[in-house]
Amino acid sequence: MNNQPPAFPHALLARALGRDDVARAILGDLREDFALMVRMRGARSARWWYWCEAIALSVSSATTRLVDWIRPHPGTKTLDKIMANSFGTYGITRDVRHALRAFRREPGFFGLAMLIVGLGVGAGTAVFSVMSPLMLRDLPFQDPDRLVWIAKSADPTGGMTAVTSRTSNLRDFRRLSESFEGLTGYNAFFEQGGYNLVGSGDPERLVGAGVAQDFLEVLGVVPALGRNFVEEEGVFGGRPAVILTHGFWRRRFASAPGIVGTSINLNNVPVEVVGVLPPSFDFASTFAPSTRVDFLLPWPISDETDNQGNTTSMIGRLRPGATIESAQAELDLIVQGLQEAEPNRWGLDAAVSDLREKIAGSYRSAMFLLAAAAGTVMLIVCVNLSNLLLAKGASRTKEMAVRGALGATRPRLLRQLLVESLVLALGGAVIGTSIAFGVTRAVANSASLNIPLLRTVSVDAVALLFTLGLAVAAGIVMGIMPALQATDGRGTSAINDTSRGSSAGRGAAKVREALVVAEVALACVLLVVGGLFLKSFQNVLEVELGFQPEEVVGWTVSTSRSFETQQEETAFFQQLAVNVEAVPGVEAVGLIDALPLGRNRTWGTLRGVGMEYEDGELESAFPHLVDHRYLPTLQVPLVAGRHFGVRDTEDTPRVIILNESAANAVFRGQDPIGRMVTNIGREFEVVGVVADVRHQSLEEGAGWQMYYPFTQIGDFQTMDLVVRSRLPVETLVPGVAAALRATDPTIPRGEYQSLTEIVDRSVSPRRFLLVLLGAFGGTALLLAALGIYGVLSYSVTERIPEIGIRMALGESGSHVQRRVVGRTMALAGIGIAIGTLGSFVGTRVIGSLLYGVNPTDPVTFVAMAMILLSVSALAGYLPARRASRTDPTTAFRSV
Amino acid sequence: MAKIGEFELLVVLAILRQGDEPYANNVRRDLVTNAKRSVTRGALYRTLDRLKDKGLIGWDIEPSTSAERGGLPMRRLNVTEKGVETVRASRAVLLDFFEGLGAILDP
């Protein structure tokens, strides 16, 4: 294990602290704690921790020294200090005061400038904070670098069943593999289990995730309270025990410290609470974003769970020295050996990958895109501010020249101006930080965002350091050009110059125009990217879902009852549906084992009886267990044949309904009605064909789907009840809840959501990206407009005398107006041309994030160019109008 | 008598509580765990400097005994006579002020 703290922050801190014994002792303290962190959280986490601590301590120490240094020392003559520090840092406080005085003189200008910086810094910090848990911070586990994800197959098509394994695989890999220190897993289909908490108050449906007994141990998570599962609890039918998640413990038990050792009543069975998870490990947010997990319970690795098929998500901890490749090679050999020993064994395979990659990998490009967009906004902010300060600087050339004449050196003047822009940027950083706080809080609390680890998003110390760095960089970038311009040392000529607004600012004007062009170009890129995402989003929303989610509410119904026979259980659910159907305002009801866009599983593939297939022709098929009302209630179009009916029962021949994709592929276009198919080792008669339903995500095709009557195939734990009604949800809920209570008082009644909400959530990452990109694009557009307005407005003011003379000589007002607007359009045009070219190259890299739109979509490009042109024209129009109303006599007087 | 703030008082008390091992890391852990204070390293070291300036504490540098410190020395903190005196006076004031408030504080 690597027990050395990272060298760079160590050196930085050593430098900041100095060389005396106390400083060395402090370094030692930090190093000692580092070793402790390595043991507790792993090397990677500890290094990250060391970075934060060292930087914070360096800043703290440097600040203390600076304050000591600035504070007048008794006995030191001020003059001595001035002499000693004429080029150093002495007088920095005076520069800061000077800057603050300048701000007070023009609060409007500097307030606006700070707000602009604030927007940029806020965007940057917010994006940094959102990225941080996914990209920068360690996963909340000990030594997370050695954790790997073992899927059944590297190919994720085929839903969760394709990437989960049978528990016998886990058992055998544990026994035979030597690459791992530990191999564990959890039941990936945990949401299917229903646990009703009964006892005090209304029954509540809880979600428990089944985990192997050594799950927390392998991840290196130590319960905040209590202990891990023990062996008697980890076996099938063992002593019932749960470990509560921190959030659930806080919510339901008000963080009661005495919870461990007590019992809670789940499905009428008393279960002992043996522990509480630490707040750093949010199971749902890490492994199954947008779901909820209230507790962990043991998931036995036994024959009984093995019979349930592909259920388990496997996680391994590599031995020190082992790599993903070596582990993969070893597992390949083991798989081969096991398969040879047992040729009939199915579902035997393993694909090893990095756990972080599995959790965060698919979001990486989106995050980088956001970072790039935020960076572009920041760049526009700098350009804009630079521009504003240049305009300001022109009026200060004289002040600088006077001060230069009185003996101030150029570095001294430069420093003063840079301090000014730094103070401005830091003021902006304060605004930006509050924006970032607001944004991250909203993001972390948003339950509908389907992105992992989002609940841990916050503006932490590292993000604040990032903000500080960003602000300082921005202060320098935006201040350097105006400062150089204002102090270009033209001495006394400057004192005479500019007073008449003649050709004084020619050079400056060119620079400012170039900056505006740059701004427009950058804004153009952002707008095009935003436009492409808007179009993708529209395309996704317009996807043919295959069902009508409007006016449908879904309830997850789980009962605490136990049933003797399958028949009894289906009869119970049938009765429940009948009772709900009788509620006034309910138009139709239906039952299914899992709502669309929720969890999914596959059951092998489908074969038409009497058909021959080539290799690779057959796909995995997704099963749905439904009652006869479900498909009509969701208004899934019937393409051929019939729906299920009450007559399809346990005692009648087995039937199946296929979706169009499956029917067409399995029977190669022949009429499937009345034909037989095989699945899960049994034969079924195809009685109907329905439209494809997007059930995995809006962007993914339906794949092969098959519907079974739940009276014939009873492989479900909870059912979802769908209710179609025109009543508003809040009016509908009490009636349905009463009907549920009448059927079974232990059914929790709070577990409902409208299907439109479910559809919404499934597009939430895309919407999230779109909203942020939209905000960035909008900011960019606003800033570009402001830049154009500022430049033209200034140049019009500067050229009032010239315009006055022209008008006196007969040029019409409208001609002047056209000329100014023409100039605007020329600037905007060049900017747009450059921006379009940039977008053309840049958008290629985001192709994979788009849906149904080409990265070089001409419509978007043209539309965005038009928007930019119109906004530019508007921004140029106001100064143009002012110019056209120039009164020649006033203009002459100003000469 | 030297003036002492609440956090400074806690730090001095924490040093006294460490018995044979009055080191900054132990003091910090004690404050975080038992006083429920979030104590940044910078704040603690600054406070130690301030307490030393006031003459309430002192320290000796000694060679490290554990390999985890990478050979870097340790700072053994101690509370001066003046420090103990100041803590004593603070306690007296606090006890005086708590006197007779039982009815309000322990309803």
C-alpha cells in the first residue's frame, strides 16, 4: 500500500509553512493523519484528502503571514517600508482601497461587471461541483481503485438480465479465483421485492436491497451504528436482519441512536435492525440512481437464489497487484473449465470492468461537454469584461499619464489596475458562489434526476478553491489588456490626446472590435450546441412510446399476505383491480409486474415452433406479466389477433402476446396468430400482436417483448396497478386508496406516480443537460449583445463630432443609422462565420450525445446564426438611433 | 489574568485532557469527537500560536516515535502555570454564573 502523501501538495505546504521545527511538526501531524486515512478510506481517498488539507492549510498559513506583514509593525518607519518595497507588495491594501473607491464612484458599472463575472464563476463552480462526485472524488469506498464490476456480458443490450449473474457464478468464482481479495454482489432486481412496514401509523412500502453477507466488507464500508450481517443471517431462511440506510434512519426514526437491536415489523414479520449505514454511502444514489433504498437485507448466495436466474450484480476487490486484465483472463479460464465440466450450465460468463467506469462512465462525455460550455461562458465573460474595462481604460489613460508624470513606474500602475480587476473578479466570485450554492442545492435535492451520486453534490472546500482560482485567473485575463493599454506610456501626449475624442482610441477601438468578434464567435458555438440539444430533446419527446401515459397513474401494490396457491394470489389481485375499477371517475385499470421505463429483465429468447434460425438471429426477449385489462388500459395498439381475456386462466392452454418487432422477426413476416413459440422451456400460442412499447428508455428501441397472462405465469413479487382516469391525480388518489384499503388494509397506499412523471424522469438527464446548456447559451447571447452594444455605443459617442460634420454636410439620419447598423452586422457576421466554422468542427465530438439530429444539422446552424444576427442588430440599433439623432450644432460645440 | 476566548479555553482543556500524549492531532480529534466542534487544522494551529503568545501554553519539539510521521518531529504541548491559573479563573466565573439556574436549566 502506498503510504506516501502526494509530493506536490506536501512541497507546497512545506514552502508555505517555512522551515522551523514547529512547521516540521505540523507537516508530521498531517502525515500521521494521512496514514490513518489510508487505513480508513483507502489510498486514493487519502491522497485526495491530503490535497484538500494541504491546500487549505497553505492558504491559511499564507493569509496569516500576509496579515501579519501588512499590519504595521510597531517601531518600523513607514518610509523604510516604502523604500524597501517600492516594487513589492507593499501598498497592496492601498490599491485595494483605491479600487473600492473607484467602485463606489460608479456603482452601476462595477455592479454590472461583478454580476457578469458572477454569472461566469457561478456557472463554472456549479458545473465543477456537479462533476466532482462523478469524475473527481473517490467513490465512497475504501481503496476504490481496486474495486471492479463483474457483469455477465460486456454487451448491455438485453436489459439488466444480460449484465447480472446467477448466484452460482458468484459462488464458483469465489471458490476458484485468486485474483480477488473479495467477491460479493447484490440483488439487482431489489425493487421487485415489497416490504410493508406495519406497526405505528399508516403502512409504508419500503424498498430493501438484498446484498451478499460480505457486501459491506468487500466495499470497505463500516456501518455508522451497529454491525454487519453475520453468517446466521446470510444463509437462506436465516435469522431476519436489516441494516438501515442513513437517510431512512433519519427520516423514519429521527436518527434514534438506540435503533440497533430493536425490531421493525416487515410484512408481519419482526426483523432485527442490526446496523445503520454511514451517510457517505447512499446505496441507491450509487448503484441505482433515481430509485430509493430504505434498508439492506441479506441476499443468500445459495441454490434457492440461484434458481431465480440472472439476478446478481457482482462486485470484486482485486488483490494488490492484480489488474482488470489479469482478473479477466483468470475468470475466462474458470468459465471455460466450469462449462466443460457442466456443458448444460447456462448463464456462465464474466466481463470485468472498473467499478467507477460502470457507475460514472456513461455520464463522462456529458460532463465534459458541460465543463466545456461553462469554460466558454467564462471566456466570454472575460472578453466582455476586458472590453468594458478597455472602454473605461480609455478615459483613464489621462489619469495614468498624470500619475506616470508624477513618478509612478509602469509596473506600479499596472499593478494598481490589475488589483482593480482582481477585486472586481473576487466580488464577482462572491456572487458566483451564491449562484453555485443555489444550483447545487437544487440539483442535490432533485429526486427526479436519473444521474448517479447526485445526492452528494455540494459546493465543498475544493470547489471554493476552484472558484477562487477561477476568479483570480479571470481577474488577470480580463485586466491585463486594459491595463497595458491604459499604461502604454505615451506620457504627456496622452494628456493632450483623448480629450477631444479624435483619433485617440483608434488602436483601442480595433482591439475592442476584435474582442466583440471573438465574443460573438464563442456565443455562436454555444448556441449551436444548445440548439442541437434542444432538437435532440424534442426528438426524444416525440418518440412513439407505444402507450398513452397521459391520465394514467401507477400504484405499486405489495401485500403482506401469504398465499397458499398461485390461483389464490391472482384472485386476490383480480379482486383488487375490480374494487379499484368501481371507484367513481376510474375509467380503466390494469396490472403488470413492472411499469414501462422501470426495471427490466429478459428471459432467454423466443423461437417459433417449426422455424429454423441462423446464429445471432435471435435476440433476448423481455417478459411482461399482465392481466387481461393492462394492454387496453394503457392503450397499446393491438396490431393483430386479440387481447388476453378472462378466459385465459391457469387451466386453459398457455397463450402469449408478442410485440411487432418480436412477431416479425420470429416468424419472418408470416402471420403469427395461432402459431406456437417456445420460451423458458414451454410452448405458448401466439394470440395477439401489439405495438412496440419503449420500455427501457425513450432513446432505445423496444427489442423483443412478450406479454404473458399473470394467471398462467406467476413469477412476480409485487404488481403495479395502472389506473386511467380523467380526474386530477389528487382527486383520484383518496378513492383508489380507499379501495386498496378495503381489499387489504396492509397495502401501503402512498406508492403512486403518474406515468407522465415516469416518462419525464427517464428524460431527466437529457433535460438536465439541456437546461444547463440553454442557460449557458442564453448567458452567452446576452453577453455578446452587451458587448456589441458597449462597443458601438462607445464608438458612436467618440465619433459624435465626425457624425455631426457629416450630417451638417448633408448626410441623412437614416444613412447614419444604416452605417452604424451595417458596422454591427459586419462585426456580428465575422463572428458568426468564425463561430460556425468552430461549431462545425466542435459539434462532431458530441455526436454520441445527440438523438435523431446530425451534429452538422444545417437548420440548427442557420437558425442560431439568425438569432445571433437579430440580437446583434437590436444591440446595434440603439446606438445607431442615437447617432442618427445627432444635432450638428451640439456636435460642433463638443469639438 | 489573561483574556481567553471560548475556543481557546476548549483547546487548553483539551491539551490538559490528553495526559501523556498532548499532541496537536490528539487535541484536534478530542475537540471534533467530544466537543462536537468542526476544527480546521489552520484554526487550531493559529489558536496554539495565539495561546503561546499569551503565555498560556508552551511546547517542546521531540523526535518522532512512529514511522508514519516520516521522520518528522512531534510537538509536545504543555499548559503553563499561567494557563492553568486562567482556566481555573474561567471555571470559577462559569460556576458562579451557573449557580442558582438549576430551575431553568434542569426543568
